[in-house]
Amino acid sequence: MSRRALRRLRGEQRGQEPLGPGALQFVLRDDDDAEEEGPKRGPGGRRPQSSGKEGVRVNNRFELINIEDLEEGPVVNGERSDCLLTDAVVSGNKRRSHSGSAEAQEDGAVADGATAPEQPNASGKLRKKKKKQKNKKSTSGETSESGLEDIDRVLERIEDCSGSQHPGPPPLSAKKHVLYVEHRHLNPDTELKRYFGARAVLGEQRPRQRQRVYPKCTWLTTPKSTWPRYTKPGLSMRLLESRRGLSFFAFEHSEDYQQTQHRFTAAVDSMEPSNIVVLLQTSPYHVDSLLQLSDACRFQEDQEMARDLVERALYSMECAFHPLFSLTSGTCRLDYRRPENRSFYLALYKQMSFLEKRGCPRTALEYCKLILSLEPDEDPLCMLLLIDHLALRARNYEYLIRLFQEWEAHRNLSQLPNFAFSVPLAYFLLSQQADLPEQEFAHARGQASALLQQALTMFPGALMPLLEHCSVRPDAAVAGHRFFGPDAEISQPPALSQLVSLYLGRSHFLWKEPATMSWLEENVREVLQAVDAGDPAVEACESRRKALYQRAPRNIHRHPMVGFDPLPPRDTIYSYVRPERLSPVSHGNTIALFFRSLLPNYTAEGERPEDGAAEGLNHNQGLNRLMLAVRDMMANFHFRDLEAPREEPPEGDGEWD
């Protein structure tokens, strides 16, 4: 009879043998190690004998960290269970009772069990290991889920403790710098994921093959595998000085980069885009060539290639950053008077324009803040004419209101038509939010109406063009009133008309909502009542308009323009000078010289502001050179003699049958 049959006759079960005095021996081993090693054998392939039963092995070493906790009972989901140890004691007593009944059987069976107790125990051990593995997997899953729930509870507590009770903006003192740029918002994919989901955005951007390795991680753009292999083009950045918490940097060109820059200038003068393409074949990361070719591709409706070239230019410049140069701090400065720095301004501006057209206003807002932070006092590209529009499109109303509150005292932002109308619109749209408390709603709506009435009083010539852009027919009482009528638009200075046109052409669609138009109508009637009542503020605004907007600054003229180095500053700081060439009047194409002279950045060869020549003398020399070119061109024209006899066609030709 087999041993299994004998056990059945005795009523025994596997694993119910009595525990010896050395049973509770803790062996700290892992399940994987135990399975790989298996039961160790002694010499001759036999297992080592032991006086007592094999000790109970604890596979999880982390259960023995705190013995006091084990004595008190384990903690499960935040509650301590005291019944686990008692269950273990009861199961041990049951095992002893079963073993006692087994010992009361026949004496021969005891002898048989003593001769070969290892074989049934071996199979029992394997089953015990499998059960332990299943229990371990289940307990690990439960602990991971409970751990995630605990983390979520902790995060909720942190948000409840740190978050404000109202949805309104927190105090200004608790916020960062107004021009602080967030890294994660410089990536347009972050905004697109929020709109369309990560799978729609990154579905085709996860190639399985290994991509080309690039030297560093960048924030402004992501390198592409289709780009040429990056080699340092000779562009670098150095720290000029640090004062009052601000750091002033400047890009530098090596000698090889200077030679490439001279060739690029000659290619621009030739007005042949193919010359720039040839230059990029030898210098694939020359910044100005990439930007100029991007404009050529944009004019040919190749938007994808134009954006790709701008991103490559940004990558080339970001690889040249100084280790201390920060994009986000708002305390790093780049002087626009240095030609080496202007390329970075233009690259950021072009990238911002592409992002806005792509439907990423939040990312474009961060780029606008970045450009403004490089030189906020001068604002060379006049980002203040654009930042309000991007903030409204991104629905970041709190940021626009904060910028207006902090900069109004020293920048007079209310004197710009775009801020005068956009800030009250931001207050109004903020009051439209459903979860706004009643007190904050009343405050926002009151501020919106008061600021809009001030804007209409200061800029009455903007109302009729705004209604025309929105395809709204004004009321007869409003259109026929002297304050908002045609005279208001005609009588305003040309510089003010330019500012109003820039704002309305860009942001008029934000006013098309019916609720916004009704709110505008209410405030227009309030302003008309104040005008008819003879409010002194109306006359004060009229005198201010005539005094302030006499001539537009140079940065406003530079704002809507594109191209290579538009309207360079008069006090440009040159680090190196382009070598002199022969005069194109006597040794070049006269017609090409004539059209080049019409460009706003045209200067004669060898002329630089630091040469000491008077500005009037330079203008006279330019005019003389232009007149010589015109005379030469007119001398080469040949007009047809009108008095010459015309040849009559032969008879019969041209007659109808």
C-alpha cells in the first residue's frame, strides 16, 4: 500500500505535521531566489537531514521591520485588525490536534513515517510556495491601490490647504514675476493635448526606430530627425554685466560666422532666394539665412517648411545659450541695438506668429512674454500691442488684469487703445464665469463698465470701425451724434489711427458675442449721456489726444513688418563691420540698385553711424546716389517713335468670308 493511501486511512492531510521546537526559524529570502535555487542537496545528491521540522520561512523581509507593529496587528487601509494573530494561533492549535490524532494510530505507521518524511514534505513545500506567490500578488495589488488612494488624499489635503476658497485670483504678492515664463507652456504639444488628447497629438510622433542624437535638450523647439546633423556654426553667448538683479547677455559671432554673415548680406542684396539656399547647403544652421528663407517659403504658401526653418533657427540659437541665461526668470536682458541679438528677437516673433495661426494662443502668449522680458523698457518689437490679444484668446483674463494693474503706473497702458478696450473686456468675460461668487461678480462687472466708458471717452473714433468689423449696424442716435460720428474718426491723429487699426484688425472678433455687444451698447448710451451733460472728462480726453499722439515711435512701425532686420535702431552697436565693396552705381545693375534703395533698411556701402559723419550728409549722399541711378535708368529707356508710318496688313487678311 502506498504512503498516500496510508495517510488517507489515518485521516491526515498534507502540511499538518507537528511543529518542532525549532519551527519558528526566520529565513530572509526572496521568492524568486528560492525558486531559482530550489532545495539544496548535500553531497551525493541527498538533502541534508535536520533534527526537527524545517522552519517557517518568511519571504517578505519588509514584514519584520517593526516588531511592535506586528504585535499590535497590521494596518489595512488605515484600520488595525486585531484578529489576524488570533487566527494564526487557532490554526496552530488545529494543526496540533490533527497531529495528536495521527500519533494515536498504529505503531508501524509511525516507523514508516520516520524513515522517509521528506518526500511528502517536498510536494507540500511546492504547493505552499505557489499559495504564497498568489497571496503575495493579491496583497501587493491591494497595497498599491491603497497607496494610490492615500497619495490622492494627501494631494487633496494639500490643495485644500494651499488653494484659495474663491475662484478669483490670489493676492499679487504671492505670485511670481509678471513676465515669468513657464517651461511647460513653451511646448505647443502641451496645449494641443489639452484640446485633442495625447493620442491624437502624439500618435504619429512615436517612431520605433532610434532617432538621431542631438547634443542637448532644448525648451523652445524639439529637434527633428529630418534636420541636418548639428555642428556648431560659430554662434555663442557671453555675459556682459549683472546689476540690480538683472543679467545682460549678448550673442557673439566667430570669424567663420562673420564670413558667412557677409555672404548672407550679399545674397539678400541680390534678391535671389536661390543664393540663400546655396548658402544653407554649406552652413545649415546659419540663423539669418534660415529666417530669410522662411519668409520666402511663407510667401509661396509653404507654411510647413517656413515653420520648420524657424524652429531650426531657434534650436541653433538655444544651443549657443550661456549657462546662466534663463528663459523663464524674466531677469535676463538682450540689447536690441546689437545686430547679433536681433536674430533671436525675430526668430521668437516668427515662431509666435506661427503658433497663433496654428491655434495655440496659450503657447504664443508665453513666447510674447519671453520677447517682452528680454528688453521690457524699450520693447523693440512692441509686444504690448499684442500681449492683450493673446491673453484674451487664451482666456487668461487674470494675467491681463494683473499686467495692467502692475504696469499702469509707470507705463500708462490705458493710453494704448488695445489695453483701453481689452482690459474691460477681460473683466466682463471674467464676470461671465458661472462659479464666480456674487460679490466678485459685482466687482468685476463694475470695473468692466467703468473702464469701458473711459475707453470710449478717450477713443471715440474706435467705435464705428469696431461695429463695422463686427457687421453691426449702429443705432441712428449713435451714428448721428457728433461725438461718435464720422468726425471722430477723421479728426484723430494719424498715429492714433494706426494704433486703432492694428487693434481692430486683430481683435474685433472678440466683440461679436451677443452678450458682449449688449454690454457695449449699454455703456455707449452712458457715455452719450455724459457728453450731453457736459462732463469735463470729455474735454480733458480730447486735449490729451491732441497732445500725445503726434508721431508713432519706431518700434510701432517695426511691429507689423517682416524681413531681415526691419528698421534697425539709429544707435546700433556694431561689433564688426561689413567689408567695403565697389559702388553698385558704376559696377552693378542700376534697376536693382533703384529697388534696393526703396527698402527701409537701405544704407550705402561703408556707411555706419559710428563713422562720425553727420546724418544729414548721409541722407544727401543717398539722395545723390539715387538720382544718379534714376538718370542712368532713364537714359537706357528707348521709346517707340509714334510718328513712324505703320505697316498696313496685306489685302484680304483679316476679312470675314
